[in-house]
Amino acid sequence: MKALNVIMLLSLLSLSGCGLFSVNQEESKKINGNFTGCAIGAYVNGMENLSSFQTMIGRKLAVVLWYVHWEEPFPAAEANLVSANGSIPFITWEPWLNNPLGTLEAIASGSYEGYVRTFMKAAKNWGKPLFLRFGHEMNGNWYPWDGFHNGESAGPDAYKRAWIYIYGIREELQADNVNLVWCPNNTDQPNTSWNTIIAYYPGDQYVDWIGMDGYNWGWENWQSFDSVFGNVYNTLTSLTGKPLMIGEFASGTSEASDKAAWITDAFSKIESNYPRIKIFCWFNIDKERDWRVNASASSEAAFRNALQRNFFLDRI
């Protein structure tokens, strides 16, 4: 009988090594960057556009990006639609707040603790892995949570306190399926000594993924993918070994330049020269510029063709 028990135990250990049993179920909720290739993601400007966007590009999305303003509830309905599509939700959590303490100080001091806890509990209870990008592009000067609008030289430290506060709530509630994405802009605006990407970084112990945002605006200064992302990529890969993604990117259009060629070059460069980029999210909307993949027939064809390579993944 003892011999039979030993055989059964060895069999179970063998199965576990084959991946049929998870040694750590909590750890499986984390999304790590230990995979080959780069996952396809996009903001599609409404869940009603998800299916048509995927049809247009000829691939499924591994990651679907959208935006939630504070104090809106956790978007379970949208998350369910994304999950049903076989994709991972990527929620950008934007603290559009009007508080006399200032946005970052109000968050760090716990003025919105009830909301933060309710949102994080709901995210935990949803139960599947997701990305949560809090207060992105903090090194810019266009959001109420950036350093410029929170004391300028005092802004980076205020941002780190707010970030660590959010992280602390996540940890206390054991919302282990929530993967926090810290995501600066590709350039520092304003370009001053206090406003640097590194100054806003709270430390590896408080971050799961690193993002970066950047655009080829397509005005008089047409920028290649390397011009948009080369410097910020080098900064971030020197700063940390955390997995890296492009949180938002796209190219505008220009009569004098070729958006289709820009797209072809961008995806070729991601594959050949930017090995740490594990996810990208294309910003597909006609907004400040026409960022859409289908701004022209040629740009649509270029996008679709580029993503047919096996390097680009429709599942993580």
C-alpha cells in the first residue's frame, strides 16, 4: 500500500511538471513578459468596433485598451466582452479630479480611499488577469495628475506617493490579477531639470509593467519610429528589467510623407531592434490627427501585412 502511495505521488509531481497542475495559482494571475514575440493590442474607440477592427487587420487582439475616469466604477461589462474575445483588458485609469489639495496629494492622502478600494475589490472579484494603467504620461503638461500641475519640482515626488498608495491598496486587498502599468510619455514636457522620466519612477517593487507612449504627429516634423521611441526605450531599459510595452502609439498623416511606409518600418523595427517590447497598443481614432489604421487604403494594407508575421501574437 505504501509503495502504491509513493507511485501516485510521483505521478502527480510528474503531471505538475508538465503544466497540468499549477504550483502557485496566485502567481498564474500575473502576466509576465517571458514569451517570444510581441502581442497585438489597440484602442478601437468603443467595444462596438472591436470585431470590425480585428476583421480589418486580419488578426485578433491579444490586448484591448480603453479609458475609465475616476470616479466611474470598475467596467465589468466591458471587461467581460474583452475576455470573451480571448483578449486581456487594458484599462487606463484616469484621475480627472477637481480637488483643492491637488490631484496627486488628494489621492496620496486617502481622500478617495472609498472609491479606490471599491474599484480594486471589483477588479479582484472579476478574477481574470488585466492591466491597469494609472495616471499615464505623468511627465507631460496636459493632465491634472502630471508633475507640472502638481507643484512642478514637487510633482515627481507627489506622483510617486500617489502611485505607491494605489499599489498599497492593491497589495492589501490581494488583487493579484491586477497588473499595474507605469507609463510615461516619450518626451518630457516641459523639458526642465526636475521633469524627467526617472524622477517619477516609484521603484521596481511597486511596478509590474513599464509602458511608454509616443506619436508621430505628422506635422512639419515627420518622425520615424526610431525618432519617437529610441531615446525613451533606452532610458527605460536602462532603468529597469521589468517587462515593457507601448501603451499608445500611432502615426498621423501627411501629404508630403507616407504613413504606410511609417507603419511598415515601425513593425519591422519592433521585431528587429526593440526586443524588450512585448506588447503594443495602436491608438485607432480620428482625434487630434487621423491616427486610424484605415486613414488610407495603403496604410490599412501596410498594417494588415505587417501583422501577418508570426512574431506578432494574438494571444499571450
